[in-house]
Amino acid sequence: MAMDPAALSTHIPSLRRYARALTGDPQRADDLVQDTLERALRKGSLWRAGSDLRAWLFTLMHNLRVNDLRADKGLAFPGDEDLPEIPSPPTQQDRLAVRDLDRALARLPVEQREVLLLVGLEDLSYGEAAKVLGVPIGTIMSRLSRGRERLRALLEGGPAAESLRVVK
């Protein structure tokens, strides 16, 4: 069955939002969304009708992002790039809060950042996030817990922010 472009277009805003938060770079994010949509159209026969199209698209995006990271080992996640677009004009305090959150997210390990963005920003369930990332639900829960803890510490700027480390 061919992929319906109209069905894909309804998910573009959430794909853009996730890609921008994931990459920290509007141009890379747009490229990632375009690559995701292109792959979805080419591989549409792999999508099972009746399954969650949004989760499938996030899975495609995640896999493309992983491939990009493997190809570009020196890729940094800048915290000082343009902030995501906000629908109403922000106050200076709002801009500072968003900037601080963006910088703190950029300092998280990619595994924690992905889970925080999928669950917190895109409102995916733990099960959906587990499917997107190809890991067990327990891994999602632990990454989310550690990510929230580290994000909180980074935003508070306390001593824990510098003492946290990745345990493998």
C-alpha cells in the first residue's frame, strides 16, 4: 500500500519540533525532517496500516539521526544556536529560561535527551518511545529518570550539575 502524503503532512509540526530540539540547529533539523519524510515515502510499504504512523516516523527520524551521528563523529550539540520558534513574542525572562533549558538539554547525554524529548515534548507513551528508540520500556524509564534528575541539577546550577557522570 502506498504511503498517503496527506497523512504524513499532519505529523510535520511534531517532527520539526523534535528534530529542532534534538539537533539544536534549525537547518540540520529541516534536513532531518526532509530526509525522514523522503524515507517514509520510499519505504511506505514497510509501514503497517493501522499502526501508529507518528511513532513510525519518529523511529525513522531516530535511525536517520543515529546514522548521521555515526557518519560525523565530531558532531557537537550546540547550546548557543537559534532557539526554536515560539508562537507568541517572549519576554526577556522567557527567552532566558528557554535559552537555559536549551543549553541544559544540549549537555545531556544523547540517550537521555532523546527520551526526555519524546516523552516530555512529543507526549509519547513509554511504550511508544521504547519502540521508536528500539529499547525496553525499563530502559526508557531509567533514562527518563536520570535525564530529569540531571536536567534539574543543570538548571539549578548546583554542585550536582558538575558531579553527574554517565554510567554505562
